[in-house]
Amino acid sequence: MESRKTMKWLAAVGLSAMLLVLGGCGQGGNGKENAGNAGNAASGTENKISSEPMTLTVFQHQSNISDDEFQRLIAAPVSKKYPNITMELIHSSADNTPESLIANGTLPDIVYGALGSVSVFSDLGANIDLTELAKKYKLDFTKFDTAAIKSIQARGQNGQTLAIPYSINFSAMFYNKDIFDQFGVAYPKNGITWEETAQLARKLTREAGGTQYQGFGLDGGTYRLGEQLSLPLVDPKTNKAVYASGNWNRVYDVMKLFFDIPGYDSTTNTQDMFFKEFREAMLVSQGARVGLVEEMFNQGKPMNWGIASLPSFKDAPGKGYYPAIPLLMITTATKHKDEAFQVLNLLTDADTQKEMGKGGRLSSLKDAKVRETFGQDMKSFKGVDIKAIVDYATSTEPPYSKYSDMAKNQVDAAIRKALSGATDINTALRESEEATNKKIAEAIATGK
């Protein structure tokens, strides 16, 4: 045991030394760093950054961004304000992992990632706390979606803020107007509950003209519904799963409303049924699906569609899922810390976020005027009410545990097992919780 502790200590020392070396040989540029930084934001004078040519590299990790999006949304606005800064994107791959980049001494300056990325880079000691830089350059964390910034800060220690949210992957209910019109059913409205959604789905799950229509599809795990009630999965103090006694049966009760509809089929590909086969009336999914709708319009195959708010529980009206956020971090390897932070500051200011929103990404800012630009450059959004998107509110996570992700699929499987009739929901949750606790214990024992 003592030998294992010694080996872990030596590994930690080795990694720390490597990161110190990287800090002295970060990416890009050979100019003067932080020229003129004697200015102090607190005193009201401007903090100046280097005007020498430099390249800042960005590592895409866990959150997707295409080369075209990177050029339009990140490289272009940076180049416009800071002509001396060139932005370069590095995609993650089997050969490009955080560990391999650290080992090779090629860790980029900035990470474009997801919430999971914060923990990955934090465990490696490879992302910096942005608190002091935010004070220096007057970036107010309270301008961001409250739940999003809290979720980021929950993954830090002692008040650290290791990233800032770039955009919000909202969720909503897409609906096919043609199917509603065909059966004479009124369109869903914003503020709809899960029970009301099930009532609509029952009216729309029917056969007509040789085609079997389905009223509703859920894109993603049933555990997402538990997020709307902020139901915990794992207690971070005990590292024990806690969902067998945590009101998760309420998620089962809602899903059973759909499973009990004659003709409802949970095994189908809901995206294909909605976007390709046009025989699904409503699809609850993430906002990333607006790209599919826009692509159809650009191909001359427009869909007669609408969008309503994500259905919610009666006692938690308007509550969305936990934040799903593309975010931005600065690594310990950069030798252009101030310049990198100014890039983050620029990409999350109101004007830049407005332009981003026009192309179909929801701003991470709370400012409703910024969010109202959503979809303005998209053909598919002409005449579409975007209130459900502009008003989307994420739910606040319960105290964070690094093992919560391990429990998500487990609780989803338990709920679906009960829905299939193989067992009752209480038994399914209890047995699943026991299995999850074994997995967590194994992970702790192996140091994962």
C-alpha cells in the first residue's frame, strides 16, 4: 500500500514538473508578453496586452465545433479586434488527448469543451482559475446563466472558476404542424406540462392512410426529466448513490403516461421519425437539432414546424435540464495568459454573443436582448416564435459528485426496466442503486 502511495506521489510530482515546463514554452508568438500591463483595472486605467503577432491554439474537447464554425464564431471576431492574434483549432482524437498533449509538450492555450472537460483538465492540473483575471479585466461572472456558472464553479475547489460558459445547449419541444393539422389537434403552447403533452400524444398516436403516426418522442435518457426536479444521483459526501429514495419514481410516473398509449413505440429512432419519416408529431430534443431543420430548408425541403417550451412538471414550471454548455478554459501551458483571457472576454461580450445567436446558438448571457437575436440569419426561423428558446431556464444541479455521470445510465436503465413491466419501479431503483454503488467503490479503489 505504501509503495502504491509513493508511486502516485511521484507521478503527481512528475506531472507538476511537466506542466511547469509547458508554462515556459506555450503555443504561438515570440513577441513581448503583456506589454504595457502596468495599467490596473481597479484604478480605472486600461490593461494593455501585447500587440506582437502570436498564435493562440484552441483544443476542442467533448463539445463539438466544426472548422467553419470556429472560423466564423471565434477566429473572425478575434482577428477583427486583435489583428495580431491568429486563432488555430486542434480537434480531439485518439492521438490528441489531454494526456498525450501534456506528455508531448503541445498542450494548447485554450480549451473549447464541456462540463466534463473541466473535471478532466482539473484532475490533470492543467486549467487555471480565472477569478483574478476576471477582476483584472472586469468580467462579471453574474452576467452568465446562473445555473451554468454555478455548475462550472461546483467543479472547482475553494471558490475557483475554471471556465466560463460560451453558449447554452437548450432543450425544447419540436413539433410537426402538418400532423397536428391533419388530425385537427391544436399546437402545443409554451408552458406545457408533461401530463398535457401525454394527452396530446394520445390524440396523435394513430394510423392513417397506411401510416402509423407517433405522437411523442424523447431524444435522450429519461434521467433528464429528473434534472428538472434537481433530483440527486450521488451524495458527494459519502460517494453513495441516493436515487432509490429520491423521488425518481416521479420520472417513471410521467414516462408511463406515454408508454401506456396504444401504438407508442419507445424503440424507434425518434430523430429519424421526426426529421426523415415525418410521422412523429412532437420531439423533445436539444437545440442542436435546429441545424437539421435549417439544412432541410437550404436543400429546398422545408419542414412545416414549430417549437414550444420543454414540457415541465406542474410543481417546477419552466424548469429545463441541467446546463449543457460549451465552455472556454485557459490551460496552464499558455505563455499568453492575458491575451487568452481577453479572447474569452471578447467571445462572451454582448455584441459577439448577439452575432453568435443569429446563427442558431443560444447565448450564455442572461440578457434577454442578447438572446432575442437567436436564429435571425436562419431561413428556417422565419415566422417561428422563439420565446421558448429565449426564455429557456436551466435547472440548478444538486451538490456535485464526480460519480454522478456514472449513475445516469444506471437510473435510466432502471426506469426503462420498470416501464417494460419486468419489475416494479421501487425494486428497479433499489437494485440499480446497489449496482451503482459497487461501480463507484471499484472506481475509488482503483483511483479513478
